Amino acid sequence: MKIGKLTNEQLSALVLSRLPALSSSTVVGSDIGADCAWIDLGNQMMVISSDPVTAGGMESGTLTVHVSCNDIAACGVKPTGILIDIIAPPSCSEEDISKIVEDASREAKNIGVDIVGGHTEVSESVNTFVVISTAFGLVSKDHPVPLGRAVEGDSLIVTKTCGIEGSYIAVTEHADKLTSLPSELLENVRSYVSRISVVPEGVVTGSLFSSTGRKNDRGYGLGAANLLHDVTEGGILGAAYEMAHISGLGITVDETLIPITEETQKICSILDINPFRLISSGSMLIASPEPERILSALGEAGIDACVIGKFTSAGDGYKRIDKITGSVTELTPPEADELYGM
């Protein structure tokens, strides 16, 4: 099998179709494009998500906190706690394990989340660090709950720029391939780690009830965003496809509108990878019927964001406007991230 995430078809056939039915306390469970479960605890709701970091190398401690906490933020919820499992290769040193833990602890402190448990072992089953984190957040029953799917006509908003995490991983794990770039540029990209969290934009967006006073079919008040999705493996285009797929809609993404830094452009050019398919923790995609309200709130919080597409009827299919040619072509499903091909 190919390295990386399963295709949507594989995920459906090999995993999702084989899971048992959910209990009544699980409001939202596993699905394609659904990174978090919502659990009804009575007076509160728990939002929970789990993610691995398999290509982070010695930066895995830094990254693992953000990938799962970003999933919680993509529900419009501030993460409360996190559990971290570290599977270390026999070739590692005790100092390597300490660095993973210290980096994770620093990032957890920075975003205000508790590390409440986990597991650590050395295993011959891995030849590089595999770090798995499970994050959760607790909210009251009156907290805005995203619809969990986009609605036809929703605008697609992206925060920050594409390729944030991928650029950071490239300069920390593949610096030998980027020697032609100035050291100042590489050092600037190493600072991208400070942009990998989407907790701020998730909290801002999640605090906004829809001005229309909408409610979902269970009576929970809906937010101004119908669906949020942090951008991980497969990049902006992969995440946009997943959002449309889970919503049963078509989508058009305009690559000419996707923000990208000069540093990321140069890195992707040298490595011959597509920045729009590059792992992009640090960016959040938001489907909203009230885009100006979302953009205004994010702007007041100092978070850059812009509209890059529109959700359309299912019959319109998945489309993208090519950045180079301007032509409309098919938006294909996400596959293994561009980093895995290096």
C-alpha cells in the first residue's frame, strides 16, 4: 500500500464500514472529513480527537500538540487537555526522548492545554519517532455547535497561508536539499512553528452564533460557521475536497486566491512539490454563510483570512481554478502528502 493516509475509498471500505453502531451519547462520530467526536456528558459536551505525527522526526514533540489540538479548535472549541503516546526507535538516545517531551511541554504551555497522560516506549516496530496525541475540550450545552457540513452557497475561507507546517518540516528535516536558499530565509521558516496552532481562529469563530438564530436538528444553536477543518496531510486542496465530500456538495477552489509566502514558494519549487497539496497545519478552512462576519472577527483578532472558494450543488462536482493557467480543472481526492514523495 502507498505510504500516507488511506484514500477516502479505502477509509470507507476498510475502516468506517466495519465500525459498530454508535451509542446515543455520541452526537458525532467517525466519518470522512470528521476529525472529532462529540460526546454528550449531560451538562457538558466533550469534543475529542486523535492524530499521529509520523514525518516530524525530532520536531515531533512540537508538532504533536498542535495537530490534535487544532482538530478541537476546528470545532470552535478551546482544547482542555491532551494525552501523548511516544513510540521511539531503538536508535534514539535518552536525550532524544527528553527533547520530544520538552518540546511538547513548551507548546502545550504556550496554547494553555494540560498534558494529562500518555505512554512512552522504545520499539523495533519503528525506525523513527511516531508520536500520537489525543486532545479533548469541554464546552457547555449552550456553546455554538457547527452544523458539521457545509451548505450550498457557503463561502470557503482560509486563515493564514498554505504550507506552514510542511515548510517548517522541510527546513528542519530536509535542509540538505535546500542548501541553495539563503540561511536567513531558512531561519525565518523555522519560526513558522509559532504559526502552527489554529486554536486562536477556532475560538474566535466558535464564539460566533449565527446572526440568523439557526439551530440544528437536535436543538443546538448553530454558529456563524457551518464547518471548520484544520489543514493537515493533503494540504489546502485535500482539506477542501474532504469538506465538500462530507457535506455531499460540489466545490470550486480558486488557487489564485490561496495565500502563500515567498519562502514556501521557493521551498516547494526546489523540492518540486505542490504547495496546495502540502501538509498545512496552521491554516484553517471555514465554510460560512456569513463570510464577512467571520473575516471581520478574525481581523479584529489579528488573524489574516480570505475567501478562496464556494460550495456548490453536488451536480457541479469538485473543481479548482489553476493558479498558473486560470483554467477550471477537476479537484481530485487527497492522497499521500507531498512530503512523502521526497
